[in-house]
Amino acid sequence: MSLRTGKPPKKAFQIVSDAIQNMAVSSSSEALKAVGGKPESAELTVPLKVYTLGLKDVQDNDLSKAQATSWRYLVLHEDEPIGAAEVRAAKGSKVQFSHFNTGPFVEETVRTILQAENLDDVVKNDYEARILRIPALYVMALWLHNKKNDILIPMPPTNENLTPKKTYSQKDFFSSLNISAQLRSDFDDAPQD
């Protein structure tokens, strides 16, 4: 069996490709300077659909409330990941370029996918590879989804109550995050007079 990805909107690849080409020529980003002389040398991987989950949904232990928000392409130069580019593609909205970034999650995405491909469950069953973000808790995880069960693998750096690169069932993932979610939701960050 295998890992698969969802099907991105038709225009997504071209929108990201055009944006990367333009940024490679004019960007001050060190990552994109690497392809500055030859922007065509930047390659895009198969994208992963990105889902975002709020604090209330974490407290409710409800992965089904994760909202699809974008598609994330890894940008490669000479087979090395140098960044990630995203297009916004929320349901009912126009597909448009969102952002390009570098940082720890770029290489960790590649490493985590390689780890996931060798999991016994993935070898025996088909899973859709997705990205799950929980911004309020500083979590970005590879989400392996199928109809019977979900596997979540947090990428480092991550919330202190999760072990990076560990495989979690949905139940264990939420159980690990519930304390952080409660503390964060109790925190009053409103300006004080």
C-alpha cells in the first residue's frame, strides 16, 4: 500500500511555479538566491493539503473539525529542500499564492514523510498524507488519514507535551495536547489598562 496526496486545484501548481520564478529573480531570501541565476532549477514536490485546527476543537478531541486552508509545496534545488510555498485554497475561495518560507519544518516535512512511508500501518494500508497545523499550540504535524484510523506525527520543534517524530493515534495526540489547550484558552492576553 502507500501514502498518497489529495488532488490540488488545477491552477495551484502554475500559481506557485510563477511565484517561485518571480521571487528567485528578485528575492533577498538566501534560499531563493540559490536558484536566482536559474529559476527554472527550482522544483516543486507533490503538494500536501494543509488543515488548521483551533483550540476548542483540540479540547473537544475533534479532528474532523480541521479546516482545509491551503496546499503546501516543498521547493527543491538540486534535490535538496530549500523552502515551502503555499497557495490558499479554502473551500469556496479563489486559489492564490499565500507565502514562501524557510525554516525547520521544510526539511522536517521530508524526513517525516520518509519515516511515515516505513510505518507498518502505511505498508499495509493506503493513507492520505496531510499537514495539520494548530497555531495556538505551536504544532505542525504530518497527518496520515484513512477511513479507519488517523496517525499523527508532530514535527520538531513542537509543543512541549508532544514528542517530536513519535507516531500518535488521534486519541493519544489530543490527550497529550489537552493540558496545553486548556492553559492557552484560560490565558487572558487582552490589553490591560
